[in-house]
Amino acid sequence: MSAHDAVFGFGTHSDIDDIPRLLRMTRQADRDGLDVFTLSDHPYIGGRVDAYAALGFILGRTERIAGFANVTNLPTRPAPMLARTVTSLSALSGGRIVLGMGAGGLWDRISDMGVPR
């Protein structure tokens, strides 16, 4: 068994009205030495910005902290596009993106977006 370093961070939502606060919190966390920030990926909830767009914006305004969509909603993000998005963010941020994936839990909402069950 190998030892792992502890990772510290915080999670929040990406509500459109909270973007200035989210940016302030994340930049402070970056200055304070936290390792990661997370945003939930619920593209079917109105009033939120896209998680990956927000990650890119915030990673572009920070220096050290990593970003993580907690967790990526696979049914709404086709694999080739997700791969391109994540590799692009990794290249643009110096590798400060973390990929976590989930099958989706709110299938009525996911189906409303035209995704088959």
C-alpha cells in the first residue's frame, strides 16, 4: 500500500449571479495554498453557467489551484468532446484540471435535454 498526500479544497455551485463571489473565493483559496476547487456539473439546471466554461475562466485567473467538475455528467457530454475539453483545459492551465465522471442521477432532467435513458 502506498501513502498518499492529503488534498485540500472547497466545492461550490456556479450560479450566474455568484460568479464574482466564486472568483474571489477561488483566488483567495489559490493564494492560501488550497489544492483544488470543485463545481457541480448539472447542465440541466437553469441559472448556472456551464461547469467547464467556469473551470476554464477560473483556471485562467489563478496560478496554482486545480479545478474539478464534481462530477462530470457523462450522459450530457459526449466522450470525444469531453476528451477534447479536458485535454484543452489541461494544456491551457498547465495540467491543473481533474477529471471525475458519473453516470447521472437526475434522469428526468437529463432526458429533458434530449439524452436517451
